[in-house]
Amino acid sequence: MAVTIKDIARVANVSHSTVSRALGGHPGIPVETAERIRGIALELGYIPSAVARGLKTSRSQVLGVIVSRIDDPFFSEILQGIEDVFQEAGYSLFVAASNRDLSREKEIARTMLEHRVDGLIICTTQFGEEHYRLLKQYGLPIVTVGNHELTDYQYMVCHDDFYGSCQVTSHLIGLGHERIAFLGNARAELTTQGRLNGFFHEMQAANLPVLDRYVYHSVEEQLEGGAEGARYLMNLPDLPSAIMCFNDMMAIGAIKVLRDAGIQVPGVCSVTGFDDIPFAAYANPPLTTFEQPKYQLGHEAARMMSALLRSEADMEADSGQTLILRGGLVVRETTAPQ
């Protein structure tokens, strides 16, 4: 049977109202008394009720987090950054995956409101504007993690994808590659476009042509998406000497297809990823990629949300805040001179 405030009061020989105030940090309770009551509560194994606390504070102590996919290791590090901030504040995370599906987004928005989350962190730039506006209408604090160039949310923590893509492209050009292909993700149009813009910028700066047939967008962003893209490129009359992939999972999928077909990586074709997920260092061969500061993205988004939850300012009148982070190129063994 669960330990109650009355059980603590009986052992401490005080009223249950005194116990309640002591556990709630009421300044009217003497320090020694409060410490004694908290010690007894700990010994008895008392677990405070989040529901009861929420009724008193008008807070649920639950933070909603929406990601694109639960099975994508990219988001696990972002979630860890969020968790580390809010765990200390006694918050629980309610995590849902949109899978970039508009009907699913609508259901998630409704569920988040029904569960009365105190705030929402959206970790996908593809979250629909209609559902975003619906959540804001209810006065819900919202922080997004995404691409600052292509979205217009009020509170954002972003990674500079344009800069990252420029660094990867420059690395390949510096190795002497001229025939570079880009494998994008058709379902992540905004993020893909940001990275594609960086690719175009560096190619044009080097006076190198970008052939239409060397830009391919898969409908799948995981291993199969990279495999699909590699099969497409292998069927062209001229295989590119290097392939830039939307993310690491696509790069790993592409490498497997190329190597299964007898195409050496990087001997015949160099391949790069994006994100630097943990698998990247253990791929065969280890993957050259661009490291997004994933943990920091989550951590800073959580800090921004924490500030919003503490603030009594009118968020509608606030001009908002955008924090832009940059990662760095990680050169491993999937790229080599042409």
C-alpha cells in the first residue's frame, strides 16, 4: 500500500497539514521540523503525487516532445539533452513521433493538449503550421529544434545546416572530386533544401557543374533510402566519384550497396554522411560525416523552454529567440583523393 501524508504525520507526531507544508517547502515551517519530516518521508518510501501537485500549481509537470522518428539515433541524443535539464526540475517527458505524417501530427497535437503538457518541444521542422498554430492558441509554450533558414517559429534552437553542408562539399572538392552526387530525403523537404543549398554554393564557388541526374531524393531517410539512392546512381552511365548523403543512416545504406556491387569505398567512390550518430564511427569503413551538436541542441532547447515556463511575459507580444549552433567536420575513412 502506498505511503500517504497521514502516515508520515502519524510517525512524525504532527498534523498532516504540517507535513504537506513541510514537503512543499513552506517558509512557515521551522527548518529542523521540515528536515525531520522529509527524512521520515524518505525512510517510509513516500512518493509525492504528481496529479495532486499539478492541481495545486496548475502544472502537470509533463513536457511534450515531438520527434520525426523514435528509431532514429539522431533524436536519442537530443532527447538526452532535454531529459538532463528537466529531470532536475521534476519533469517527465511525453515523447511522440510524427513520422512526418500530417494526420498523425493532428492526433499528437490533440493528445498533447488532452494530457495538459506544460510546454512542447518540436524536434522536426516538418511539423505542420496548422497544428503549430492550434497548440499556440491554447497558450502552450513551444520551442522548436530545426533549420533556422527555412522556418519561422518564435522560439528556436537551430543547427546551421547550410554551413555544415558547405564544409562537407568543400572537403570533397579539396580531395579533387568534381562529379559529386547529392542524396536527399524527399520527406524532409526543408532540411534537405538547407543542405542542398550549401552543396550548390560550394560547387558554384569552385566553378563545378551540378548535373541534374546527380541530385536524387529518396522517400526514405534511413538505410533503405541510401540503398535506393546508390542503386539509382549505379544505373547511370557515369557513376559519380563522391556521394553526399542527407544523413549517416542513408550513407551507411549506400555504402553497403556499393560494396556489395564490388565498388570500393572510398577507392572508387567516396561517401559522406551528416549528423555523426554513434553508428558512424563503427561503420565499415568508418564514416566521414558532419557532427551536429545533438546533445547541445536538446539541452539548449530545454533551457529555453525552462525560461519560458518561469516567465510571466506575454509570449504573443515577445519577439522570440533564435539560437544557432554549429558542428564540425569529422573525417574518417570513407573519403579519399580522386
